[in-house]
Amino acid sequence: MAGRKPFGLGDLTRYPLFTPEFLAWLKQSIPPAQQDRIIYTAHIRGKKDGRA
């Protein structure tokens, strides 16, 4: 694994997966101190070794 990055509530607004109503509900439901790290993304790097 190459790295791990927190993904916050504000980051979710960049993706059209969630409705404004759902995002508003999340904002009400998640304590402000945790809104900047509700999800962690994993960055994984791979390399093909050339074998068939």
C-alpha cells in the first residue's frame, strides 16, 4: 500500500453520487470534529511482472 488519506465530508460534495439532502443529513449526523475524516482512502500500487 502506497498511502492512506482521510476523506472528509467536504470531499464528498465533489462527486455526483450523493444528493444535497443526503449530504445535509450526514452533516447533521456526524460530529463536526469527525467530518474531515469520515472515510479513509487507500492508495495501492501494482506492477505487472510481464509473465503471461
